[in-house]
Amino acid sequence: MKMKDFNTLTRAEMQIMNILWDKGCGMTTHEIIDAYPEPHPAYSTIATFMKILTHKQYVSSYKRDGGGGKTYVFSPLITRAEYTRHAMKEVKKSFFGGSLHSLISFFVKEENISDEELEEILSLIDKGTEKRDNSKTE
């Protein structure tokens, strides 16, 4: 999926995508409904969302024969990590003028980061810097 084609998921669409990502394989509409907590949404509601997600090119589907009829099986076309990457780029662009510094500064100021979390973040930065330095010398 190209960035210019990126459509942010609604909360309801994201809930369905999380179910598909967590399952790790294709699911029918009934299986998606069963994965919801009670009260389960109506079949027609989920079927409508699956059409939308297919149109947005977040899921693909194929017909599976069985049970006297054809059942659609839906599979994600994008991973959770890919979606998160696109969404965060969009947030950075839309809210922070494309500045990673501004985005990180916002979270540093707005979130209560524990010492342990800060140490972990600094360690990740150090590891990223090491990888970048090693790739330059190779």
C-alpha cells in the first residue's frame, strides 16, 4: 500500500483488523463475529465492514465452498506493523509538520515516562545508531 493510498481505519474497522491480525489466518464473517466480546455485532454489520475493508484494500477475500453454500474468507493484505508505520507517518505529517523531533517532544512532555521506560527508549536509540553506523562502514 502506497502512502498516498493510505486510508486511516475507523475504530470499528480497526477492531476487525485486530481480530484478523490476532488470528493470523483467514476468517469467515461468522468467525469474526464469534471473536467479538458479547454482545456480538449483527452479521449484516460485519458483512458491511468487510466490504468496506475490501474496497479500502485492507483485506482480500475468496469464496470457500461448504455447508451447502459459498462462504467468504477474509485475510489481511497489510500487517499490523505496516499499518502502524503508515499511521504514525500520517500523524507525524499532519500534526507535527513532518518533524520527528516535534512528535517525540510532544510525547516526552505529555506522557509520564518512567525511568525504566526512558532507559529502554535510550537503549533502542543506541541500538538503532549502532546499526546505522555498522551499515555505513560495510
